[in-house]
Amino acid sequence: MKAKRTAHTVYQLAYHFVWIPKYRARMLGGAVGERLAGMIGEICAAQDWEVAGLEVMEEHVHLFVSCPPRDAPARVMNVIKSLTARALYEEFPQLRKVQWSGKLWADG
């Protein structure tokens, strides 16, 4: 990854995030996983974050992303988890049967 520039900074920040669905449910395979990967790419592109690596497994997600210093890691995950959960529940209503608690992603 090359260093990037903004008006007042030069940076090379990259974060490795790993997160799981609530109760570590095996629900991210097949069409759900493919759609999730596409959504993460779209969200990162819209926020000006560069995805260096992404792998969606049945029960967890690995994301290696480069972000500008203005975006805290907690904000990055908040944006990704909230937007993907909302969209996945809308596109795949059967997920509500697996995740009856109403929360798709585990805390943390």
C-alpha cells in the first residue's frame, strides 16, 4: 500500500477487522456472503476507504482496509456494521429467523 495524501497529511493507515454474527451463527455463506462482500466494497468506496483484503466466511468476516486519519476505527466499524445489517435484513428476510434477537452482528 502506498502512502496517501490529503491537504495537510500524508498517511498510510490500515486496519484489520474481524467480526462475527450474533451467536456466531453460520449464516454468511452463499448469496448472503456474496451480497455482504459487495455491500462492504460499496460502503468503503463511498466513504473513500480502500479495501486491501476482504474474506467472508460462514461465521465471520475479515476486512483489511485503509482509511484516512479523520476516520476512527470505531466509526469505520459502526458504519459498516449498521449499514450492512439493515440492508441484509431487508434483502434476506429469512435471516430474522436465525437472528431472532434483531441484531445481526455481535458487539465488539
